[in-house]
Amino acid sequence: MKHFQVASDLEIIQELLGLSVAELSQQLGVSHQSVYNWRTNEDQVAAKNLEKIYDFAYSKNIRLNRIKEQFYREECTAGHKVLFHGSKTYIDGTLSVKNAKDGNDFGRGFYCGESLEQSAMFVSSYPESSLYIVDFDPAGLKYVQLGVTRDWMLMIAYFRKRLDAYADHPIIRELLARLEDVDYIIAPIADNRMFEIIDSFIDGEITDVQCQHCLSATNLGNQYVFVTPKALKQVKLLHHCYLAQAEKRAYLSSKMDEHKVSSDKVKLARKQYRGQGDYIEDVLK
């Protein structure tokens, strides 16, 4: 689904800025015919022109993706969820668990976040990244929901291949059993900073209590992980959002600010909860 709604987005830009087609063409530095072509053949707009259009809108403080997010949330069918999927490029073909990669938080699955900004942050460093707004209907599906707990930490470490030596441990088998026969998982998002903290726990540097409080400091919200074909049939891609380079830089800047705050909180949590809880060798003895 490599498709951006260029025609309607151009209309929005014109409406919000009060520009005629001729005035918009002039401000974009292109011919009137170019704008006409973009509107009638939006699937054929070159990458450089997509950037020109969406960078222009962002430079004029038009936050198209935020506007769309609000409309989709307002129009969301009762009982459904609006979610977001950040993609390094774009989604090609039908959603499938088989096409997913191993080594993610919960192995193979289609991952979505509750926050547009958080989902965009994770892919904004990639040159061709984009964002999808997703509708999810949970009716009739089985799920498990996790919080920032030791169980969640151990699951993340297991799927990230950090606990291979303990694959047959009763605690690990019990945790994996909780994920059997579920269609999707709701759990906290784990970014690179979180992996570093979990690694500190797995390496025996901090206790489970220290790790838990450190992870709570890096509040990234929840992710939905769809792990069965049945669940994916109830996931619908609503809109493909273009991420202009200026917008990506803003997300990355926000990410750096959050990282600084969370790093400071982690330092304090390590000190405040020192000596409390169990080390990994005690948990998996």
C-alpha cells in the first residue's frame, strides 16, 4: 500500500492557507500543470515532489498527519481501536505474520502503537519511512495484556534471544504458555533504551525491582502485537501518511528530549531501589 492521498491533501493545504491553484503552484515553485497532474495521477507523483508538497505544508505549520489522526479517532466505529504502524519503507501486499521477522519483542507479528508520535519516532531515522493509520476490530479475538512487570521483562529478553540457556526453565515455559492460543498481545513498547536496561538485569547488574522501576521511567505507551492470521483479518489499513523530512527531524528531536528525561529517571531509580528485589540468578535458579 504505497499510496498517499495527494489530491485531497493539496485541497486541504489550499483551504487552510487560502490559496488558489495558481498561488499554490507559485509557492511550490512548480507549474500549474504540475499541480493538476499531481491531483489526477496521485500514484505517479515522484518522490522529490512528494517531499516538496508535504515539506511545504509542514513549513506552514499544517500538521496533516495530526489532523487525520483526530478525524479517524472521531469517526472510529464503536468498539474498534485506532492504532499506528511505523514502516521503514511501505507495506507491500497483504498483511501476514509469515512475512514478519523474528527477534522482535514477541517474535513474529504485526506491531502497532497507540500513539502516532511514538510510532513515527521509531522509524523517523530511515530515509524512506512512512506511517500507517490502522483500524482494529477486537471482536471475538483472544488476547493477553501485560504491564511493566518482571514477567514482561523476561518475555522480552526471551524473544530477544537473551535467555536461550533458560528456554526449558519452568518459569519461561509458564510465561510462554500464557501466549499460546492468543490472537494479539497488548504490552508496553520496548525501545533500544529499554533493551539496554533489560540487558542490565539479564547480565546480573541490577535486580528485577530496579529494572522494573527503571523501565517504568521510560514511558512509551502500549503496543498491539497481532500474532495470528485471524487477528490480521480484523486489522484494516486506513491511511498511508507521508513523513516529510522536517517532520521526522521534529520527532527525532522529541525522542532525544524524552531520552534525556528517562535517562535521568533511570539513574535515580537505580539508586533508590538498590538492593531491593532479586537478581536474575535468583529468579531463574
